[in-house]
Amino acid sequence: MHWLVTAKGLEENCDLARLHQALRTKRGPLWLDIEAPKKADFDLLSSGFGIHALTIEDIQQGGQRPKWEDYPGYTFLVLMAMEWTKQGVALEEQYLCISPTWVVSIHQQANPALGEVRRRLGLDPSLTQGKSMFLTYMVTEAIVDSAFPALDAIDDEVDQLEDRLVTTADQKDLAQITELKHSVTDLRRILGAQRDSFQRLVSQSLDPNQPDAALYFRDVYDHLVRQYETVDSLRDLLSGAMDTYLSTVSNRLNGTMKTLTVMASLFLPLTFLTGFFGMNFGYLTGVVQPSGAAFAGGILIMVGSLVIQIYLFRRRRWV
């Protein structure tokens, strides 16, 4: 499925003849957006726009990193659209072929951000102001800005995780911290590559006839710098969350060991008294006669030792 945006508006699934006609008229910039491309779409790119076979191979194979490559007549740009799901950050490769007169975008899955740009241009094609670089700016900005909701969702997840770690910390929290750290590391690597690509767009104009193009791409570059800084901040927060988790687990272990130590300390004098007077020596059996008074005295001594220990422990704030 593909959509064609021209000065006349939005068209869906136009044929090759209509595309060649739109290219010949040169009435303002042209944008072809292709979703889930098939062989016919790649033939359209090759015959209609002169897209190089290496570019088509990269698009077909996928698994590309964000990059910039110059080809005769156009520039090939790979960006990443991001979406936050319950399984984590979903990354979708977006391929852009940019020339001074047209823009071609290719993606496998539906992109709501590009759909919104198509809708806006379909209602008012004059938004591009007749400049292909401004059209490129609108498309690239929509792709880049898709990362902001994902980063905000990760930030909310980290905040909730930190609040939960203060009171409870279990293996699920540790697993979530690890998964988020992996996601943030991947985002940092991708955003760093995208930032470098747009730095070239800022310093190297794609169309000498539009010297103000660098101003538009500088805005997108600023968005990427903000996203990269946000990812760095999230990475620091996750490192702090890991420290909080370890501290909470350590404090819980210390509390458990403290309780066990107090219980063992309370039974220590009882064990000593019963063990000492339970020895079967003739002297002890002669001195301590089995009687109710001796039994009561022994119980009182043991209870008294417990009371004294509890008093000392409370006074020293051990319990």
C-alpha cells in the first residue's frame, strides 16, 4: 500500500503512469509513502525514482542501523520510529530517500505519526510552502518525535519502580530493572547514531537552492539531543534504582538477622541454666533437692533473665 502527496492533495495506491505524470509536472514537492512494500513497489522505486539497487537491497533485508548515505540524485536516510508497549520498546525501521524535488518513505508497519502528516497535507497541501526540504522536515520530525511518548512512558515506569522499591523489592522488580536497562542502552545507541546523521543534515544542505533547510533540520537535531539527554538521565535513574533495590534487600536481610540474633540471645541464658543444673553430678544432685520450691526458683531465675535481657535490648534500641 502506498500514498502519494502532491500539490493537488493525497492519492492512494496510484499506478506507475500517474507517478511519472506527477514527477513530470514538478508542481511543488512530491511525497510517496509506502507501507509493507512488495515487489511491485520496489519496481516502482527503481523505474520511477531511480533508486539504486543497493538501497533497495538494504530496505528488503532490513536490520539496518540509523545512517546517512549519498547516492546519485538522492540521499538515503535510515531512522527508527519508537513505540512503548507492555513488552518494552518496539523499534521500527523507517527508510527515507530524499532528493531536491521528492521524498520517498518506506516502512513495514503502520506509522501513526506519518499517517497524521499525510492527513494534514491531504487537507492542506500548501503546508509544505512549495519546498521539498520543508516536506522532508515534516516527515523526519514526525518519525523522530515518535520517541518522546516512549521515553515519557519509560520515565513513568522508572518513577513507579523507584516508589515501589522503597517499601518492597522482589525478583520481579530486579527483572524489570534489567529489562529497562537493556532497552535504555539500545535507545542510547540508536539515538546517538540518529543524532550524528542529523548533524550532517544541519551542516550539509541537501538542496543549495534552499539555504534555510538547515534551520528546519536544526530543530529536529535539537529534539534528538533532548532525547539523548533524556536517555542518559534514565540510565542514571536505573542505576540508582538498582542501588535502591540492593539497599532494600540488604536492609531486609539485616532486619531478619537482627531478629534471629535477638531470639538466640534470649535463649542463651536459658540454655546455660538448664544445661548447668541438668548435669548428673553427685554434688549438684545433693545440693539441689527435687522439690516444688526448687522448680519454682529455677523458673523465676530463667524468667528474670529474660526480663533483664529485654530491658537491656530496648534501652539500647536493639529491639
